[in-house]
Amino acid sequence: MSTTPVFLSIAGSDCSAGAGLQADLKTGFALGCYPLTAVTCVVNEVPGLVEGIVAMEPDFVADQVRLCLNTFPVKAIKTGMLYSPEIVRACCAALEGFQGPIVVDPVMIATAGEALMQQAAIQVYEEVLMPRTTLLTPNKDELETLLGATVCTIEELTEAAVELCRRYNCAILAKGGHVAGSTCTDILVEAPEAAPKRWSHPRITGISTHGTGCTLSSAIAAWLAHGYSLEKSVERGLDYIAKAIATSHNLGGVHAVNHQYIDN
């Protein structure tokens, strides 16, 4: 009997099941992993609208993480919506001793524009989480928040990735889906002195991108749990999310990405 790779998602719950832990679960199972979850908050949302957020007690979040790590052979971790500085600190304390890769999706702003992280949590991210991060996956809005500068072109996206890589001493996947153009270009910088790696996919219009960042980061964590290198995990993750968007479900006029794995 072969051993199924295990990864842990520490993130929020999305009642519409397109983002957050629900997306991570669907992605993990689609890519041949056993995904564990630690719930940080419950979000009342659908694509394009966030109505409310209820955060879990930080110690309760940490207890979920510790119990999972003490019980299962976790190969990789993905963090999503951590929301508050207290939850960030509690999670980092619970991760003490974990030696595997950690993919951090800095969930700060919903696609619809609502804030998904308290402003005070950003400094705590930088203080206690970034030093333990293997890969940070910011989109355009998150890059601009972290840098305090505007990102409008692929060249600026690349420069931002290099700067954050230097600042945080971790690999950066700068996601270019919100940068204007007929293609979506994503930039991976593994070290400040390393040549950036670039992948481009055709832009698909008229499709909701709710949950695509969650899905991508959990796909990368899944491939890392399988034992792939960081570059290969990113490449396979980007291919997966591109196909998930291209084959999106139409649910009575509401679109949702297709988490079924398409290997072609």
C-alpha cells in the first residue's frame, strides 16, 4: 500500500466553497494528497460579496495545527486567511519544529475588494511568519500593500518580486492575473541574485476568479508534498489553475473554478 502525501491548510472557511479551506480540500484530493485543515475564521461570502467574518479563538486555531502535526506525517503546509495578528502569532508558535516547506498565500483583500486581514496583522506577518516561509504568493494588490508602491506592468511585477525576495529572504511567486494584458504572466524569484522564471497563460475573460489564489497555493503545497522541487511545483500549480479557470463551472450564471484535475 502506497503512502498518500499529506499537507495541511491553515485558512478560512468559505460558505460558497470556491475559496478557502473548501478549495484547498478539493485541490488536495484532486492532486492525490490527503489535505488536513485548521480553521482560522468563517467567512460569509459568495463570489463578488463578503458579508461577514467570524474569527476563531487563536489558541483554538493553534490547537488544530498542533494536533494535525502530532498525528499525521505532514509534508507541506499552506497558509491562507490568517486574519488577525493574534492568529498569526498563535499559528507560528504551533509550527515550531516543522521542517517542511511552507507556502504562504497572504490573503489580504478579496477579489470583490473587501479586506480579509486586519492591518495590524501585516507587521506580525513580516515579523514572525516570513522568516519561516518557503514561498510567498502575493497578487498585484498584495504586492502593492507590502511594498507601498504601484505595480502596473510585468517589469514592475518582476522588480517587486525581486525586492520582496530580498526583504523576506524567501521565494516569491508574484501573480500577474490583475496586471492588464491579453495574457496572465506569473513571476517566480527563488533568490535575489537568481534569474526570475516566467510563465504565461492566455487570459480568459468573463469568468469569476473567486478562489483562484487559494487554489493555486494549495496546488503548489500538494505538489511539494509529493516531493517535487519548488520550481516544478509552481509550474504544475500554475498549469492546474489555468485549466481550472478554463473549464470553470457555470452554476446558473455563477461561475466557479473546476478543481477536477485535467492532465493534458
